[in-house]
Amino acid sequence: MPTTTDKYEGMVAETITIPGQDGDMIHAYYARPTGPGPFPGVVWLHHFPGWDEWSKEVTRKLAYHGYAAIAPDLYCRVDHGAPEDVAVKIRGMGGVPDPQVVGDAAGARDFLRSQANASGKVGVIGTCSGGRHAVLAASCSQGFDAVVDLWGGGVVMKPEDLNEMRPVSPVDYTKDLSCPILGLFGNDDRAPTPEQVNVHEAALKEHGKNYEFHRYDGAGHGFFYYDRPQAYRAEQAVDGWKKVLDFFGRTLGS
Amino acid sequence: MCANIVEKAGIAGSGKGLAGWFNLTEASVSYDHPFHVDIEHALNIDFVNPAAGLGERVSVELTLESARALSVALLAALKRAEAYERS
């Protein structure tokens, strides 16, 4: 948690290189509080617009709140340039392969856990496609202690939408989810729709998973994004961040 | 990538990007979150030349109504152009 005004606080935030899926070396943005710790960790999986300013900003926000936070560049293998130029290339490719993202998330988690001042607890979180990826990572790679799905679209997929990049609907991995999950959704969202959120919730219930879903009226997709005026909902975003930090506090400590 | 709607077409022509004109080889048409226009999803068209690098890109982000109007205009002009070429 943030310290009182009389205390020194510090943070280091920088680009580093870590091993991802198959040992591939990928870039990651790593923001962590200074000090002996022990610090819990959080892996932030960026959204479709790429490894962008917002993704790095929220990584620093988590560091401010006492977490060693890391955002791997999930598009690192493909190209480098302005984040949206890279994202356009990724979009043309149909995205990045799900198993590769899971491997990159696991690599980031293992990096955090290996640090001398790590508490050993590591969560995973993401918005939009990153929320979907977070659910996948926490289901397909054992070893996360908490997962937060912020309006991840495509957690519940139609059979006709499955493809080489996304071969399995993430909801079908629910039985393998090995940690508590928090989900925040806007009731006006269409990816995921409230009906898809219902399907996901039913699967979590069926498999006896520890979950908390919160659904906001008057909000659609991306209601944390203050730089997207049509999407941003201040009241819901403020409450949502409180829920995220409270959840990580309970599951990871801080 | 939440809507997961992408169509691609091989094309030939030129586009004018930040660094000037360049050869186009591909168009990617998607319905996805836009970068700039302030709507949740847009009909995006990215004219690119992958071999020329990331910066060689001309992109538009359209509302569905605009995309429909553009497609009607495109097909109408195409029909007249093909008739012209046959004459």
C-alpha cells in the first residue's frame, strides 16, 4: 500500500528481457517498489492496442500499490515500432497464438517469483484481449495465485470462431483454473456480452471455483480507459480499481 | 481483438503514408477496437506493404454507416470503370 507522507518511497521501472514461451527472449516492462520486500508480483497482459503507454502506466500503478509488476511484450517476436503499428500487423495476422501467450505469462511469473525480494505470490491480470489471456494463463499454466479478468472478450467462443491462433474456447479450461478469479464487466459490453459472462460464471460455479464477478450498469467495454471518452466511466472505474486492489490484497498480500 | 473479425485481400496500387508514396500489397479489413475514432468498434481498413516495414501503412477507421456508404460508392465507381474499360 502507498506509504504515509513522511516515508520515503521509490520505484524502478524499465524495459528488461525475460525468457518467454520456449525460452524465447522477449521484452517486458518491469515496475517494482524499491526496498527489501517481500513483494508480491503481478503479471499484466496488455490489450490489443499493444504494449502501449496505458499498459505501462498501469504496471507502474500496481508498483505504487506495492506489487512487483511486469508487462511482457506479447507482440515482441513479430516486430518493433510504434505500438499501434505493431498492433495493426498483429491484427492482420489474426492475433498471437494462445499457447505462446500462456508461455510468455508463465515466463513473466517465474521471473517475478525468482527475485530475491519476492513474496512468492503472483497474480495475472489484463483488459480486453488481455483479460481473456489472463484467464487462459491462469487455467493452462498452474502456479498463479490470483487472476483478474477485466472484460475479456472471447472467453466464451463460438465453435466457428475457433482457429489456429485460438484453438480452444478458454471457458472450456475452467476445470483447470487453479486460483481465485475476479471478473469485472460492463453490462452494455458486446464482447463479452452479459450472456457470455453468464456462461463463464456458470462454468466456474459448476467446477466449484472461487470467483467474484461484478457487473456494472451504465458501462460497456473498456470503462477504465480514461483516454477513450466514449468508453470511460469514472464512477465504475474508481470502484473497479478498488475491487482489483482489494482482491489482490486478499489473494496476494501487499 | 475481441470481435475477432478480420478479412484480408491481396491488392496492387499505391498509398501515401507518413514517408510519402509506397507500393501496396495487402489490405486488411477488420471490425475491431479503433485507435483513434471514439467508438467501441470500427470498420478498419489497413492498406499495407509488409515487406516495406511497419511504417508503410495507410489506415482508416470508419463507422459502420460510413463503411456501407464507402462500399456502395466503391462498387458503383468500379462498375462504371469496368464498363469504361470494356468500351
